[in-house]
Amino acid sequence: MDMYTVQIQLEATSKDLNFLSDPELAQVIRTILTEIDSLTMIRAHRSLIYLSMSTLEGILSNVLALNINKIQTFASYPKKKGGGPKDMKDLKLAHMIAIAKDLQIIAPEFLDTFKKFKEFRNYMHPLVEVEHKHPLDIGLGQIALGLMNHTISRLEKIRFIQEKIWKVISGIPVYNSSQRQIEFKLFRPLRTHSFLVTEDFAGNNIEINFELHIGEDAVFNFVFNYENEERFHMLRFETRKNEFSGVLHCEHKYAWRLVEEYNSKWIIKTEQPNKVSIRIDSTNLKLCLNGKEELSGKSIPCDNKKYVGFFNEVRDVYISNLTIATV
């Protein structure tokens, strides 16, 4: 008689941590999340609370650091005795929770619950639990787990880049802050593999500069005039030999047409980075690629009140040294 082993994998945590800008931290937290999965099976509710809240603290530390200049202007950001803002390393979990609420990472209706479970984390010292006379049980462990998962779920569709909020429309864009790179990964079957947009520059004339790292037979798009997934314009950077680079208009989801081709053909480098500079105002769009003006004029409709973004097609692509400035 044949023997079959049935393995059932029960995961209580989300491992999608691509919003973290530190790959090493993300790997450590994924390992902890795997441990938390095991804790839920054996009903180790105290350990579940301690690890869930400590993991939440690690996640918030990274996300808040990406927005340090912005959050230091919040009333919730603590001050030194001398009056200046405290160093990030000196922030306690209570501070992080209040700041995260103001950064819209934590929903206001859950703020009091987060604060309470911050206290429960201190119960790892048994005398504290005895003193507070509030015994921990499996229900509280599940709530702590839920708070952590809820925070991860809210962050899954966000990337913080240059202290601006970028929304993930699709795929797996990964930002590495130490290397100043954004990787746009393949994400089949969607045609817009990894798609990011931001509304934080809407209403401003802007200049965008970045270095494009693209291989053979790949496609990368800078999106402007973004209204939704079905209506936007884009500048296409194309290395497939039988295709074109130019301005395209999307009028229906995954359907776009050529508006204007660039001045040069097959100008995209694949062996070294391409230096891209784009300027957008209310009436004009200007593109310079590797120091050469490729597109300029009022024939391309621009609306600086709408959103901008990026997405890749066909293969993985990444950009580095992105800067966006109002002009």
C-alpha cells in the first residue's frame, strides 16, 4: 500500500514586504513572520503578541525613516528638551504609532487599539503582567496579529520614494533607498507589469530626471496625464527592434496608439544607463535623452493637474537616481 504524505501549509501572515526599502530588513522580517505562522498553530499567544508588535515596530522604523523630513513637521513628532526634533533612533513605539497615524499608515479608528497593544508588548516581563492584572489570552494574540497584518496590507499598495506617496497600480515595484534604485519586475499576465503613480506633484510644473537601465527586447514607459488605468499618455522607451519609441495615448485599458515618434530611431542604450530628462508644464512637454532633445512642442497635450508614473512591459527594468522637482 502506497503511503502519501499530505503537507498543509497554513500561513497566518502576509509576506509581501516590497514596500520596505531595505532588502536585508525585509528578509529578517520574513523570517520572523514564518516564526509567527508557527506560533498561531501552537496557540502561543504571549509570543504572538510580543513578536507581532516588535515586527510592527521594525516595519514602522523603516517606513518613517523614508519620510523623515516630512514627519519631523508633524505635531506628533517628539521634540528634544532643547526644542529640536528627536533623532529617529530615539523614537519609542508609542511615538511611531502616533506618527504613522498622521502619515495615514494607521487608520484613525484603530489608533487606541494600537496604543493598548503597545502596552501588552511590555508584558514580556512577567511582573508587568501581574501588576497590570490584565491576563493575555489567545484572543488578544489574534488581535495583535491582525494589527500587524492590517498595517502590512495598507503598505502593500504604497511606496515611499523621495518622501512622496506612490500608489502601486499593479505588479511588484521595489525601491532600494540605499542604492537609489526602483526595480520594475515582470508580473504576468498583466500587460502593465509593475505600475506606480503619484498624485503628489499634481498642479505643478515639474522636471523629472532619472537613469534608465534597460536590456534588449524590453519596454519602459513614463506616464503622464494619468486619470486612471484606462486614460493616460506615456513616453515609451522601446528596445524591441521592430517596434517604436514615442508618445502614446491610452484610451482604453491595455490599448494605446502612437501620437508622435521621437526624432531618432533606436536611440535607447542597452549596455549602459540612459540619462532621461523630462519637463512638463500646462502646455508643453520636453524630452531629452542622453543629452539630445528628442521631443518638444505643444502638439502633445499636457495637463499638469494630473498624475505621473512609470510601468514596464516584457522584461524587468530598473531606474536609478530619480529626482522630481517643481519648476
